[in-house]
Amino acid sequence: MPFLSCPVSRPLRPILRCACLLSAHSLILVPLLLVLVLATPALAQRATLLIPSKPSIESSLVTSTRAAATETGRKAVAREEKDEKKKESAKTSGREESTDRGADKKTGDKEAEGKKDTSPAPNQLPELVDAVNASIYASVAPQHIKEEVDLLIGGMEPFRNHGIAMDPPRLFTIYRFDRDLADPSQPAHREDRLGDIEEIRYLNQKAWGANVGLDRPGLYEFVIETQPWWEPYQAGYAQHIVKTMLPVYGEGWGWHLPLGLSFEIVPATRPFGLLAPALFTGKVLVNGKPVDSIPVRIFRINTENVQVPTPWHEEMELRTTENGLFSVVLNRPGWWCCAATQQGAPLKGPGGQPSPLYLSTLLWFYVDGQGQGN
């Protein structure tokens, strides 16, 4: 008798094999065992990675503003030394001229000199301008920058840190928000960059990477849509819409705004600059509207290979409220993901019959540890 082909957890597989080898009179045990199988956690679910090489880009801004302030200070010192030399020369000339003039002329010169000292010299104004500019540039990002970031796109089982081969995504789009626009609720820029991705290897599996140039400060959001793939244990297809954010040069406006995707998670907690443990709240939108009772999974890439007592401990699962909201405490540093799932329009399966499509939207973000930098 062939073994049953069904998604079973590893601890129950030996039991099921033994049941299948029993005589026909004992096959009544099989339905009971199947009930136990369905009551156990499902096999580890696949996640689609969309992770930038750094959680934010800030160091270049600090370096450039410090360099500008240092240069301004150097110029101010040089200008001050030059002015002192001019004043000393003027005093020497004044003393020589005063010996040849009468007492009345000396008195007039002293009064004129006193008046001159109380008014700002014209050559002092550039110092004031430079000082004001330095304070402005130290707090405001430049309009044009030259930065870049690498993006990793791939499939994996996050808790087991196990790679899964992935086909190229169907879409790869970059958005940038700018609070200074006439309508800051809309992205300032949107660009399709599917042609920029290249095949790479990650965890010994086929994955994808992209190098993205950043020419302006702002909040960048990266979005991919995978091709549907067949999931045997679900007896259907799966497809992911994945999003992540990158604040550049201190600009974070837009993290709370939807992109207008058909299915997305919009943060209600800023998804960067977090320190573990952190309370995170998000909202699930379907066609722009919040939806209640949608299942949401929260998991983290287990880079430390932490062991847990049962498969239930590998991730958290909850349901959205009537406003589409969910909240979770993120207790460890690292890359976290929230994934909401709903059923999409059926697709034609391997046998030609309609098969269900499980559509998920994922949001990746980074949580720092106490005292940990980017």
C-alpha cells in the first residue's frame, strides 16, 4: 500500500507510515491520525525576501555636514587672522600719524576710531553668512546626492534560515516620497526597475539582486510582485507582494501612507529606528480599504539558529481587527516580516482544473538591539 501523500509534520510521519502498513482491518486508525495531522502546525511556509544592504543611509550626511562645518571654521579662522593683521597695521600707521598732528587732531582721530569700533566691519559679514549657512546645512539634507544600495530578492524559510530557489519577479518598482511636494500624500517619484535585477546565489539557491542609485534624499519604498508558484502542501498556488522601506539622509516622510497596491500592509508604527523590544502596529488594506479578520503572520530571520520547543514557536499569528489593525511586540533585533494572506482568483492547476491562489502581502523592516547601530 503506498504511503499517503499529505502535508504532515515530521514527528508524525513515522506514526503515519506504521498506520499505513497495518492490515486492512486496522485502517480505521488512519482517519484518526489524519485528524491529528490537521491539528498540528503546517510545514514551514516560504517567505520572499526583499532586504536592502542597510536599514537606512545616514552616515554620508553626517560626514558631509561635518566636513562643511570644518571648512567653514577654517575659513573663519584665516579671515580673523587676516583682519587682526590689518587692524595692527592700521594702529601702527595711526600712531605714526598722530605724532605729527596737534592735540585737536588726535582727539578727532580718537573719536572717529571709537565710532569705527562700534560698527561692524564689512569684511566681518562673510563670517556671519558662513556661520548661518553651516547651521542650515547641518540640519537640512542636500538636494542632490550620490548614494547606492543593494537589494536581495529571494525565497527562504526564515526560521530555519533555509534558502528556496526563486524565479524572477514579475514587477520591481521603486517609490520615493517628498514632504515638500504640493501633495505630499502621493509619491514624488515612481520607477519600474525590473530590468535592473540580476541572478545571484543566496543560501545555495537561485535568487536575485539589484543595485539601485539614490540621487535625492527621501523615503524610498521598494516593491516586488512574484510570479505564482505551485505549493504542493497547500494544493494550490501562492504569490507574494513584498514591500520594504529605506530612509535616506534623515528623510522619513511617507512611511504611514499607502502606495495604492491591491493588497498591502501600511505601518501605524514607524518601521525604522526601532529598538527591541518594540511594539509594532500595522494596518492591512485590500484595494485601499481596511479588512478585518485577515490572518497575519509575524516572523524573523533566525540567523542565530535559536531552538524552540514546538513549531508553533517559529512565528506568531493573529487576526486583524475591524479597522484592519494588528499589533505585536518584537522582542529581538534583526529583520522582521509581517505577512497577511487572502485567497485570490483561482488559477489553472497541474491537472487543468481550477486551483486556489493564496495571495500574501509582506512588509520587511529592521529592529536594532540596545546600543546597536546600523
